[in-house]
Amino acid sequence: MVPSLERGISISSSFNLDRMFDSSPGKEQQQAHLVESTMPESQNQESLGGSPVETSRPMTSRLISRRQDKQQSETEMMKDRFTKLLLGEDMSGGGKGVSSALALSNAITNLAASIFGEQTKLQPMAPDRRARWKKEIEWLLSVTDHIVEFVPSQQISKEGVCTEIMVTRQRGDLLMNIPALRKLDAMLIDTLDNFRGHNEFWYVSRDSEEGKQARNERTKDKWWLPPVKVPLNGLSESARRMLHFQKDSVSQVQKAAMAINAQVLSEMAIPDSYIESLPKNGRVSLGDSLYKSITEEWFDPEQFLSTLDLSTEHKVLDVKNRIEASIVIWKRKLHLKDNKSSWGSAVSLEKRELFEERAETILVLLKQKFPGLPQSSLDISKIQYNKDVGHAVLESYSRILESLGYTEMSRIDDVLYADSLARKQCTGEETSDGGKLATETDSARSSNYSGEETEKLESQNSSKTTLLDFIGWSDNSSKGQSEKPPKSPKMTPKKFSYLEKLENLNGFRSPKDRH
């Protein structure tokens, strides 16, 4: 049996680029004929010296020449892209390049950086950059159309005999996730289009006087971003609602891309080089303080994160690397049956599963609170040594969409923060101007109350019946409720998938800004 049939997966060797570009002379002649046939009959007839025909022919030839030049430039660009992919980014041709999977992943990442790196404002993408993104991302995604697997099917012959055969179909994970990622991509670009013609906030140059005045605590370190300005009294209620709606929509898209990315990374194999660099137990990887907090009898992930120093991105990434390394160590110990191996431990399997579940919960919370966090050491190692082209495309495509969603949310938060500062400043000025008048009014109103009204109010407050009195609970019972309830007994946690963890931990809410 052929090895590809044993695996049930193969990559078609019939990959060609004819469906992308077809600059054959026959089509050009047909297009020229169509252009000439659409001209009025008065111009096609040779009458009155034939000047209309002579004028239309140069125009037609110029249109054909422009179309040919455009197709030729696009073909050359496509050749350049796929030449680098085939050579593995080793232009010497010596075979020392990276794998096809890593080269394709780097190509998608670099394309997104060149396109979306210039998106520093809440405004629609430039038409040329948008067209380039759609065209070149389709070039790179077209590789997945030829990653197939064998599935059983039935074929009926002319005689009516039903025969079971094997046919090829796009691989299951690609068939499900590529259309979903394309939809998320379109939603993020449409979100930028929704800000077309919006005039309630605008951007100014950072070096101008107005730009220096617009700097605040949120944008003082973002030297590459132009400051945003809002009216003196802040945004209107409709504009504020629109911004919150767009932020919630982008948050949903980002969560979906994050879930796909986490699922793909979990399916990638852990490289041997990463495993060899790990310590022999989770305590050494975590450190004494983190290990003690995770292995306590009573554990609260939110309280655990509140005790950590997460003031900088480097510290957050260090905690993430330590926790991921401990999870890998504990999982390997669960799968190793030889207790005498160097990976063995005196900790029971039940406790190790409990620690692993707690560590995974902490990772989910870290990804929610810090969505723009760089990749961890484990993720980088998986991407670097991955050989599966399908996984490489899914991981890189979902990662750049997650990053684009975070960028759009940050730009929206910049506008909302500037709006909150403007409203606070406006409210403070009104309070300082009318503070004296409000104080005099309040004192006059308080002097109007007579002694009878005061006694009436006191009697009403003393005779007020609470819900506890109506039910029949005594003061002792209410005092007893103020005491802390007894802690519930320890239970073995249930295993959840990544999406279930996001739902249980409010994962589909808008994530907090890491700044």
C-alpha cells in the first residue's frame, strides 16, 4: 500500500497558477474585439474621412497595453512570492532554507505586517492596500486547496452497480477553518469601513501644538501613533454607542480567531529540543512561590493573578513561559508509565491532573487580560519546527487576524479614553462655576424643613419593616450571615475544552486593555 494511502492524506501535485492569471493572447484578442464591438455603428462605418475609427483604435490599443502591463507586473510579483516559498527563503539554492511550512507562515506574517502596519487610525483602508491584501492573501491560501485527504464515496455504474471508491477532499480542519477565517477577515475590514465619514473625532500631527496638547497617559509611550482629538464637551451619545458596539463586535471576532489559533497550536507536536531544555519537575520550572500558590488546597485563579507582579509585558510573558513549561512537564509524567524514569515523581496522578487544570485556567485568564501579548517560547518552538503546511497556514492566518482585532480595539479605546477625559474636564469646569450657587440652594432648602416634618421622617424610618423581619429571621441569623461561609470540600475538576473555558470565564466579553 502506498504510504499516502495509509495516512489517508496527500498533497496534490497538480498545483498550478493558471486559475489566478491567464494572460493568453487569445483572451486579449477577444477583449479587444469586445471593446471594438461596443462602439457605436456610426464610428465603425468608414464615412466622412474615417476620423472616428482612427481615434478609437489608439484608445483601444492603450487599454490593452495597460491591461497587459498590469497582468505582467502581477505575474512577476507572484513568481517572486512563490520562488521564495519553493527555495525556503534560501536564495543561494543550496538547500539550506527553512521548511515549506515555516516559509509560508513567514510569508503570511510579513504580508500582514506590510499591509496593516500602516493602519494607525480608525478609518477605511486605502483602496490600493486593500486590493493588494485580498489578492496576495488569496495567492498564499490557494495552497490549501491542494491539501487533500481520501474519503470513502459511492459510484454507480451505467449498469446500476454501486461501487465504493475513495475520492479526494480538502482536509477536514482546512475545510472548516479557512472559510471561517475568511469571514473574520472580512468582518474586521468592514469594521474599518464603518468609520468612513465620521467627523466627531479626528487625528492631529504628534509634533504640532495641538498634538502636544492632545497627549495623555494612554498615548504618551505610543510615539508612532497620531493623537486623537474629540470636541470639548466629548462625543455625542450616538457616537459613543457606535464605538462601544464596534468594540464588542471586534471582540467577538478576536475571540474566535484566538480560539482557532489555540486549537491549531495544541495540535502541533512539541519539538524535542524544547522538551530537552525543560527541568525535571514543575516546581523548578514555576519557582517556589508560584508552585506553592498553585498547589494549595484552596485555589482562586483571579486572586492568584492579583498577587503577581504583572506590571510589564516582560513579566507577564515570563509567567506564561513558566506555566506552559510546567504543564508540559506534568503532561509528560501522566503519559510515562515507567516510574523509574527521570521524569517520575512522588505526586499522585490525581493531584497532577488538578495542578495541570489550574495552570491551564491561569493561561486562559492571561490571554484574556493581555490579548496583545507576544508569543511564548513554546509557541515559537512549535511554529519553528512544524512541518505541516496546513497547520502553518491556519496558525499564521488566525494569529494575524487576532493581532488586527487587538489593534482595532486599541484604536477604539484611544478614542473612548480621549472622550472620557474631555467629559471629565467639562464636568469639572461646570462644578467649579456652579459650586457656590449649589451650596447656597442646598442650605436654603434644608432650613425650610419644620420640626414636625423632621419628627415625621424619623418616625417613618423607625417604623420601617425590612425583608428579614417580614420573613421572620432574627438579628442573630443576620449576624451569622455576615460571617464567612464554610469552604466547600475539594472536588475533582472537570476537563473543559478551550472554548468552554472562554465561556465559563467570561471569555466572550470585551478584554481589558493591557495598558
